[in-house]
Amino acid sequence: MKKVSIVGGGGNVGASAGLYLAERGLCEVLLVDIVEGIPQGKGLDLLEAGPVRGYDSRVSGTDKIADLKGSDVVLVTAGFPRKPGMSRTDLLTKNADIVGSIGNSIREYAPNAFVVVVSNPLDVMTYHMMKTTGFPAHRVMGMAGVLDSARLRAFVSLELNVAVTDVQAMVLGGHGDSMVPLPRYTTVSGVPITDLLDGAAIERLVERTRKGGGEIVALLKSGSAYYAPGASAALMVEAILLDNKRLLPAAAFCDGPYGLKDVYVGVPVMLGAGGVEKIVELPLDETERAALHKSAAEVKSAIAELDS
């Protein structure tokens, strides 16, 4: 059975992703964290939930990073969470050291693994992970667009009072306030929401999507979202393990597509056993393209800040 290790598995996002993966029965799940006892305890708890929930996945925990050995996929959720009033960029230097250390360990102990990054600021940390591991870009990706699109889908479902499973959405760009939701590519059973909602309603939903993570941070007062991020990360891992060629928005390395150079940013990708097997270039109008480039420029600026 395939092995998926979740670094940061003692935290809420990592443990949630571990639960969703265990319930799918696709892999052995290893929760990795630095605090002795926490990943072991959560791993054992998840294992004991199996008889009740009907899954037979092996789940365990460790505080030894060397146990990454043999991992087919490494999901990285470790890092400091956002606090109220803190932007994702505020986390830049704090989490860069953590992600860099994890990247070195992945290179040493799981040199053939695919890496899915969840740590914030997402796009910059994914770029940092690629550079640290030295892995080819198709094996290192970031979870952002799946989560942002899920939020937009949920808000459209609430607005129109329709089944959320009938709503599809596409959100590109960096994982932050400059993300680029695409109403033309957001549909209810194939019908674009531009045919179902007026401009003011669409802009309201788009803005709520951009602020979706911050809305939850403000409500929780301590900590940040974890159920939806964990589910989104698990979906990406599942696409790799099952090789089911999912067309999903994800943070991928762009060095040509959409006219972007040397940057990780959210774009539609074909995700399968080869990791990011293809970047799909959607026809964008001038406004959409300009917004994507503006978002990518903000990511590049943060990368330059980190490099300096």
C-alpha cells in the first residue's frame, strides 16, 4: 500500500487530512510532528476510529522525521497559523525556516516522493520547497485553488439555494487577497453563474471568497480553518494516488504558461500519478489576465523578499 506522510500531522489541518485519507482507504497514513506524543496519540485515535467508521487504513504517528523514509507522497501542513489581523505574508520568514528544514529532510529520506504544500504563505512556501528539495517542479505543488474554489462553490450554493455538488468553480492566482475567482468558469450544472446572478451579487461572493480564510480566523479568534483545507489537501493526494487525472486549480510552477515566468501561482492543472502532468491554459479576457499577472507579481515580490 502507498505511504502518505503528513508533516505537521499533529495540528488540525494535518490530522483532518489524515482522517479524510484514512476513510478513503487508499494508503498508509503517517502523522509526523515535532512534539513527542501528539502525533502518536492522534494516529492511534484515528486507527481506533477505523472499526466504527468502516476503514481499514493503517494510521500511526511519529516525532522522528527520518520515518518519512519510503513515502510516496509527503503532505506539508507544518508552520505557524495566522492570527487575527495577520496576513499570510506576515508568516513569510517564520515559516520559511520550517519549510526549508522539512524540504531538506524530504530530499534525504523520501527522494522519490511527491510533495503537496499547505503551509502559508502558500505560493511562496511551495516555491521554497521546490528550491530546497531540488525536485522537478511537477513533483512539488501547493494546495490553494482547490480550497478557494470550494469556498466559492459553497457561497454560490448558499446564494442560489442549490446542491453544492452541482456547483463547480475555478479560482486562480496566489492564495490570498489577490486571488482571481473566475465567474465565467463558475457554473451550476454547466450554467455559468453570470447567467444566474447579477453583477453585484457575483462581486459580493467573489469578495467573500477572497476573504474566506480571514473570515474564519476572525470567528475562531485563535487558530485558522482546518476542515476545508484538510479536505482539499486530501483530494490532491487522492488524485495522485489514484491517477484519476483531476483537472484542479493548484499552485504550480509557471515558466511560460499564461505568460508567467519563474513563479508558483494557482492555475488549472491535470493532476495524476505524474504529479502536475499538465498546466491547462484557459482563454482569459484582458481583465482576468491582468488580475492573474498582478497576483503572480505579488508572489514574486514575496519570493524576492525571502531571497534577500
